[in-house]
Amino acid sequence: MFYVYVLVNPSDGSLYYGYSADLRRRYREHQRNEHPGWILAYYEAYFDESDARRRERKLKQYGAGRGHLKERIQCSIERVLKSAG
């Protein structure tokens, strides 16, 4: 499986979009290095790697896809922010 995921920074609500073939390993790496304390708020699973990579690129381009996803996971993002608060 291949994963596209969203991390939320509980202190300011900023989002990080990523892709990985091993979501658990990648999340641990984020916790140790780039994004300690950020929380996994959402992920999508794909059978095909090219589908996952294409989806990640669309989300990182700040287009309508990102806006639609933010709208769809709004309650999850708010829950992360409340739990940090």
C-alpha cells in the first residue's frame, strides 16, 4: 500500500502533506526529525504508487484539492487543536 497523509501542528494549525509506502515508519521519522509533536490527522491508502504520488502533488499545489480536503477533515483538524489547547 501507498499512503498520502496529513499532519497537523497542534500549536498553530498548520498542515503538512506527505506520501509514503510505510506510513508508520514515516510518521516516526517526522516525530524524531522534521515535525516533532505534529499529529497524524488523516490518511488515504492506494494500491498503486503513481496514484498516491499524483494525489500528494495535487495537495501540495495549493489547488482546489487542498481546499476540498481541508473542508472534509475540518472536524479532525479542530479536534487536534482542541486536544493541544
